Amino acid sequence: MIYVSSSCVRHSKIKESVQELVDNGFKNIELSGGTEYYEGFEEDLLELKDRYSLNYLCHNYFPPPKKHLVLNLASLNDDIFSQTFEHFSKSIKLSHKLGASVFGFHAGFFLDIKVSEIGKKLSKSRLFDKSEAIRRFCDGFIKLQEIADKASVKLHVENNVYSFSNSQTYNRENIFMLTDSSDYLELKKLMKFNLLLDVAHLKVSAHTLNLDFETELRFMIKESNYIHISDNDALHDLNNSLATKSNLVELLKSNDLKDKIFTLEIYDGMQSIKNTNEILIGILDD
């Protein structure tokens, strides 16, 4: 099944984002970041779901918190960890209420990122002890898993994007959890989890880490049944559309994509979203 992320369109209220996607023919919608909190958003989503027979997923920063923060389940700052845990708990419970069977969120960071730095080159900060941060993430995940099991929601952890510019700031030391296959295998030794594979994140991270993207993708795509789709220049996470004869499309065609959930994260306009949707349908029907 193919979903479209609500972050692909820009509105302050999630009701308006969903309505625009519905008006353009999409009924499978992943609710993600980019909107503001307002009273009654849950009722709006349920009303739209009933009116248009929609399918929802919740992702990472949804529902929007009343006060913005950068989520980090690996944070060694107790306040940030607690706020992140509470946010994800709410997301799991909302997923159940909306009839969504999976919830995906980003793996942790080895530092706390400022809200003003989201999507930008990070300023130099002192890194956490990585072992302690990973242990905290695992402890938090296990507790969230208990909540998710009661709500009949499957949790998925998304691979992070490690850009070249951020590697320069930190002298090529990786500041994010779960950026490649090696990180994935190490984390699997510590806890059982499902992978949400963001293909575009992997493309950038592989380039930064001097890894072969094709090899990384072939392995990671077999490990995941939930995949985020967009393209980029391998330097930055640009959320570009797919192009018919691109290298990424050829790579996707060469992998087994049956019975997987896909979400389009395309930020360069509605027509690009539609074009990417048609390309992906074509790949899946091949």
C-alpha cells in the first residue's frame, strides 16, 4: 500500500493538509510533521476518515506537540527524554484511535539538537556517551513496546540521515544512531525492533560514510516492510521526486518490494507527488 505524507503539503492545520491530499485523489495518508497543535484535531481527523474512507498512519512528530521540541529517545537529558517518551506514547494511543496498525519514529541522536537547527547544519555541541545513549534508547523503546502491544500497534524505528556537512562539524564522527546496515545489526543485538527504511536518508548517509549505496539498500530493504520514498543528490535530504530513468528507480526495480508499506515524502509540488506515485505503482506492478 502506498501512503502520502501530510508533510508534503504545507498548512498550519492537519485538517487542511489531509483535505488537500484527498482533493488530489489520495486516501492513504501518513500524518507527520509540519502542522501546529489545535483543539479538536482528533475529531477533525476522525470525521475526514469517515467521510472519505481514509487510511491513516502516524509518524514521528505527529500529533504536533503544544510546544515544539526535537524528539530524542536517546537523550541523556532527563527532561528531553521524558518529553520524547510522552510524545511517542500519545502517538501510539492516537494511532490506535485512528485505526493505524504501525507507528514509526526516528532512532536517537548522540546530542540534543535545537529546534532552530532542524534540517540545517548543526552547531558544535558536546556529544553524549554513545553507549549510555544507546542504552537509554533501548530502555525507552522497550517501555514504548509495552504500550504499543496493548494498543495493537507495531513500532518501527527509522534510520537517521547523516549529511557530509554535519560530518565536517564533528570531524567525521557519526552523531546519529542507525545510519547504515552496520548500525542496524548492532542495534538488533540489543533489542528486537522493526525497521522503517528511509531510502533517501540511506542514500545521504552511505555517501557520507563512504559506503556503497546499492549494497546498503539491497540489504536494508530486505529487512524492512515499511519504506519512505524520495530522492536527493546524496549530499542533502532534499525530498525530491522520483525520475523515471533514475538510478534509484532502477535500484528499486531490482529489489523485491512485495507486501511492503510505502510512504511518499515528496516536497516539490503536487504534480511531483502524483508522478512519483505513478512511478512507484509501475515498479510494484512490474
